[in-house]
Amino acid sequence: MLYRIGEQTSRTILTRTSGFLREAGFTHSLTPARNCTFGCSYCYVPTLRVQGGLRPEDWRSWGAGTTFKSNAAELLRRELRPEQVIYCSPLTDPYQPAEAGRELMPEILAAVAARPPAMFVVQTRGPLILRDAGLLRAIPRLRISFSVTTDEEAVRQRFEPHCAPVEERWRVIRALRAAGLLVHATLAPLLPCNAERLAEMALEATGEDLIADALHDRAAKPRGATTRAPGARLREQYPAFDAAAALATIEQAATRAGRRFGTGPAAFGWLTTPP
């Protein structure tokens, strides 16, 4: 697929958190680009519109392109402080497909390693993160949250067709762990799945606690970010899937394995704890 790739300079790169991330314990977020070429059907970011730093062309054609913040590393070298707890990234995947050609993340990670904050968390579903394993190891206080949304490949293909297959994600998690990196299998957003099997796979792939979150809808969340329309329509095609029951099943599996399981800001707050 051909994407529209652009660049812009920014006045700042670290944003003080609010809402969910602040409640979880993060002080700042880092978003290396505007828009995301994964273009997942359910992505909440386009529903934020201007509040998410987007322009109309972004939310109207979500996933068709991205605009990199070309001076991100330069800004980081000025803005990093030792007390910061940073989440990268709430508004785009730092290892989206377009990153393979641009290679902005190595510059960012080098800047973070040179002036490490109290905690740096990378949230992704992109196998490209393996490219930067050496740079990630150089950051002293780091956690990786790697998103796995289902155990069923057919479901993955429908909801997030431009993302990596399920089995490849497990391979990446195992490889990151083997490289000595702390990586969580984050089951979010939870899509239709065999919850017992998904939990077993997550527990096998990572030695960490399990974090999950269901898809949100506007009825339950009248304001702020929510599941965008294409994902909501797809979800309606799986009436037999009970997200609450699936989360309960995953929690039971985690408890049997002696692991914690949680959802929402409290569980994402586990990521803020230094190794």
C-alpha cells in the first residue's frame, strides 16, 4: 500500500498528560508523528479530532498517511528531565509501517538513552521494534507494552488488516524478552477471541502481568475518545462475544498462573514502575 508521507517541525515534543494517562501515573507523552499508517478500524485517535492534534484530512482519511515530527530528537534533548514518566505513544504507533523508511525512532531512543527519564514506556503493535532492540537496551528504565488484540487470525484481518499477524506478534514478544527487555503482552483493545487460549498464549510469551481493555463505545463513554465507526460496525457482527466474560476468563487464567491482571488506568500504571 502506498502512503502519503510528510514531515513537519514542532515547537515541542513532550506533552503533559491528562485523563487516562495522568491517572495511570505518566507525567508526559511523546507522539513522534501525526496520523498512523496502521489505520486500525477501531482506533480512538480520529474521534479526538483537533483535541488529538489532528487536521481534518487526518481523521477523514485515517491510515492513508502520516506526518513525522522531523525535529523530535532535537526537541527531546532540550525537554527531557530525570523525573519524567513518559508514554510513547498515545496518538500514533511509534513503529507504524511508515517508520521503516523514515527511521525516526532510533534518533528518539538515542536522545532518551543520553538523558534517561524516570521511566520510558513504548506502546506498539509493530514488529519493527526489533530493529531497535539494542537502542532500547541502552535506556536504563524502560518497559514495552506490545498490543495483542485476539488469538484468532481471521478476526485480526478484519479489524486491523495492516497490522502484523497474531503469531508474528507472539514471536516479537518472545524475541524482545530474550533480548533482556521487559515486555508486557497488552490485550487491548480486546477483540472477539477465545479468551482462555489468548490468556494461555500471553502467559507463555511473557513473564509479566497481563493488562487488558475492552473496546469503548459512545453509549458508555459520552465524552472523549471512543471506538471509531468502522470498528464499532465490525464489533456488531460478533454478537456472541461477551467482552466482560472474556476479561473475567483472562483474569482467572492469570490468577492461576500467579500473575496480576488488570484493566484501565490502574493496570496501565504498572508500566510506570521501574524495573
